[in-house]
Amino acid sequence: MTDIPELWDHQKITIEESLNMLLQGKNVLISLPTGSGKSRIIIEILKALKDNNPNLHVLVIAPRRIQSGSVWQKEIQKWAGSIYNVTMSLDGKKEPKLRDEFWENVRTYNYVVLATPNVIEIDLNNGLIDINYFDIIVLDEAHHSIKRSEDGYSLSKWYSFLKNYKNKIIGATISDKVPLTLVDETSKILNASIVTTDKAKENKIDRVIIKLQNPSYSLLNELISKETGRLVAIFKQ
């Protein structure tokens, strides 16, 4: 069995602060830089919440490009095998006539659901699920849940179901790529407290020195893809 890497200090801080806020009845918007391990932070939060309440109902919502690539499934499998074993993914490829059976299985076996926002909106409108069945909704790239109009900011079309949602939200956004104004407006619309830490900037870069005899482009690309968010220094021996 592969050892699970130790959490970085900024991850521990973010997890603790987020859990404290959730226990106080607050929604949370985690805002950290690229490569700071936001998905693992959220998975660790979910593990802690599920340990405290095994019957917790969880919905993870991610944009189509992320969900279609099964990014969250891979992350959950990597960091939380026990949750991965009770996880189901839903996207537009599943025929509408099969979705009723899907949701029945979710309710029967208490699956963690991974889905795109448009699929959730459609199935809610078709009466297949009650959004308040879920105790926790995770919003990946939470800034996509709002839009700007002449009157300011409001929930975007495919996230309108959040208007009727009464339980807890954990959102995640990228602090170094999303304008601060958009992060602030997202927190207001979601009624969420922003959780961030300057320590993430310090720990964001993990330097790895690799000695190679004859580095090739394919090998370099493979190494870099495995070290997303890290600085890879390569020295020719």
C-alpha cells in the first residue's frame, strides 16, 4: 500500500478553519493559488465530515470539462478510497430514462454524487431529486456559479437550483487566476466565508531536482505533468 503524502501546513490550516466554520453553520469558499492542493483539502474535509456522520449526503459539482475528464473521481480514488467506493458520476451521456434509476440507487446506497451543474438543474426540474437531499454541496471553480448583469451579480443559469438550497456549501476557487472582485462577489452570492492563507504562497512551490543523462521532450513533459503546480529544476549530469 502506497503511503499517503503528508499534508502541507497551509492545507492543514485551511482544513481546520473550514471545518470550524462548517460546524458553526457557515458556508465556506476556499480561495488558494494554483497547485496548492484544493481538491485534496476538500476531500480531507469530506472525510472528516463523513467520519463524524457516515450518512452524510454529498454532491460534488464541477464544470463539464473537469467532470467529463473524471478529475474528481481520480482525486477521490487517490486520497479517499473509502469514499471512492461509494461514489457515482453523472453527466449528460446517461440517458434520461436511466436517470430515475440512478437517483434511486443514490438514495438507497447513499452514494457521493459527482455531476455537472446543467445535469443537476435538468433532473431537478424533472422532479428526479430534491436538492435539499444533499447535506453538503461542493462547488469546484465556484466562481462559475455566478454571472454579472446590469444589476450586479447573481447566480448563473445552471446554478439557479442553489436559490432553494438550505444546507452547507464548500466552494473552491483559484486566487491567483480569478479576480479578487469575482471571489468576493461569489462569496456574497453563496453566503460563504472566504478561507485563504498566505502560507499557500510559500508552500506552493516544491523544488524537485532530477538528474538526467539525455533528457527528451517526451520525458520532460511527463515529469512536468506529474508535478503540476511545482517547479521542476532539471540538471544535465
